[in-house]
Amino acid sequence: MSTPDLLYSEAEDDLRAAVRSLLADRCPPSAVLAEAEGRRPYDPSLWRSLAAEMGTAGLLVPDKLGGQGATAREAAVVLEELGRAVAPVPYLTSAVLATTALLGCDTDEQHVARLLGALASGRAVGALALPLSTPPGGGAPPATVTARGDGALTGRVTAVAGAAGAEVLLVPAEGPDGYGLYAVETTALGAAEAPGTAETPAAPGAAETPTVPSAAETPATPATPAVPAVPAVPAAPGVTVEPLTPLDLTRPLAALHLTEAPARRLAGPDRARASVGRALTAGAGLLASEQLGLAEWCLTETVRHTKERHQFGRPIGSFQALKHRMAGLWLELVSARATARHAADALAADSPEAPVAVAVAQAYCARAAVHAAQECVQLHGGIGMTWEHPAHLYLKRAKSDEIALGTPGRHREALAGLVDLPAPVG
């Protein structure tokens, strides 16, 4: 077994700086709050800048297929920064889950290569049509969709992250030849348009104008905002996407209804199961990096607040009880970073130890992120309970991530089986 490389390379640090700069400029807390209250599944302008202009959507895709030819290590750095900003973009669902599932198919086939190129360039958004809570391991989950001989799909999948606004849906289904992975295109990829927008392209050479309003232009957010219900909408013939109300408003969920929807088969039984399983493993491993970034923001913001907030003539951060709590969070954060980097490194190297590293990372990072977000809310006092302060966004994302792609308990159970450590009996 090789020694994992937990450190960041110079290129990874440069990538982090670029992504952080973009998010600081285009995705401040006020913009995230406004987006959470809106009807759009994600911020199309931010996604275009991140995915297409910076090229992060294609990090996992080889150069010859139109990607950047990077690895899971670089994708993990991007997810750390997206977690730090709770950015409302479909990076995990499209650039990781859907892309990895496609990479497991035969990329020499023209249709697979075309879909990969569209996702890698940021021209299209993809989604793997499985419930967000689906864990890796144990093979591909049972399909709830059936396929006819001509590829038409019928069935329903609930709680699919990223389905709203996706141009490509990758649907596991049972067909005449058994289990398969099918592609449903909700929009012609040559004319894919970001949802909720019909923007006029900038003149050649003109700089793009940020769409985030300044604080002076942004109206005060109501204390108890009403998030509008979004009706189910036909995305394509035979495809209806029914938006659900998730706990985390920055990562929309939807129920996918298929009624004889036209589709193309991408992979047969063995390859389809392997590609779906690989996508779930990669998604769970890289989700740990998002949880790491989220926890890091919570600790940094909590330390800043406790330095500035005074009580009894001194900063509240000087009280020993609060010092101990924040020191405990820091220790958890250091351990979370080690497990998340180990998982990313194992995935990048395609190590046989990757399932173990992913199970360890998710079992630890999920709880660490929730704990950091809970402490952030509590140690901010009354302001931490308000809608205007972004702490609740981080707590909701942390709680949502805790059950995404398997709960910590499920990953501990998987880890016990992987290292042959049976649970005590009696």
C-alpha cells in the first residue's frame, strides 16, 4: 500500500486561489440567500464562470475527450471552496457524479464522448438519476425505472439532486437485457440554455458584468421568507421534473417522472453497475472535501465573531469555556482534512484502498461538518438564529450532506466489512 499524499501541490493552491477569488466576488452570503429564495435550480451566471470559463467542470475528464485531464485531487480543492461558500451550483451532481458515471461507459462510443464533452465544457449540466441518499458499496442500487426494447423509459425516481435544470439525465433502468444505464436529453445539447435565464451575450472583448447587486442595492431580506412552491414541469417528451422542498435550499431536489421517455442505452448490465458504483464512490469521497470546506468556514467565522463580540468588558472568545470548544473544533477540522485528502488522493490514484478511504472520510467528515455548523450557530448567539446571517445555510448544508451518499453509520458499517472488523455480538 502506497503512502497517501495529504499535502496540496502548488497547482492545487493556485486553483484554490482562483476559485476562492471568483466565489468571493460572485457568491457572497447575500447572493446565496437571494438565490435560495428564488425559483432557479442554480445560479447560471456563476456556473458559467466556474464550469466553462475556468474549466472546472472538466477536471475529471481526459484531454482527448474535451476535459482538463486532472484528477480527483483538483476536484476536491474546488469542492472545498464551494463548501466554504455553500455555492448554489451543480458541481457535485454534474461534474462529479454524472461525469464519473459517463467515464465508466465506453468512451470510444460517439454518443458517450459527445455527452462527456458537453458536460466537461460546461455547455450542459448532467444528473445521475438516483436518490441523493444512495450510498456506495454493495453494487449498484436496484432500478425503479423500466426500459422497453426501443429504449423508452417509464418509472419514478425520488429525491434526485440536480435533476431540475439538467440537460442530461443518466438513468439506471431494468430493460429486456437486464440492468443498464440510459441517457435522457431534456434539451438539445447544441442549444442548451441555462435555466431561468435568457441572457444576451457580451460583445467581443467586453468584460462580463457581475450579476450580484451591491449591499446598497439589495433590499433587506424578510425575517421569515416564503420560499415559493415550484410546480412540476415537463422537461422533455415523457419527462416531468417535480421540484421538492429540501432542507438545503442551495442544493435542490426533485422527483423524476418518466413516461415512455426517449432514451439511449449507454452501458449494459456489468458495465452499468460498475459505472454507477464508481460514481457513487467518487461522489461520497469528494463530498468529504465539501464538508471540510464548510466546517472550515464555520470555525473561521466563529473565531472572528468571538474576537469582536464583547461582554463584561472583554471579547467573549477570551472566556476559557469558549476557547476549549473552538480548540476542539480545530482538532476535528485537522482530522477531517487528513481523511478528506486521503480519500481524494486514493480516488486520484485509483487505489484499491479507495473504498476504505472513502468510508473513513465520510464517517468522520459528515459529523465534523454538522458539529462545526451547530457550534457556529450557537456561539453567534441571537444573530446566529436569524435568516439574515448565513450560519443557517451552513447548518442546513451540513445536515443535508450528512445523509447524502450514505449516512455516517452506513459508512462505518461498510468500513467494518471492508477491513474485516465484525460488530460485537451480544
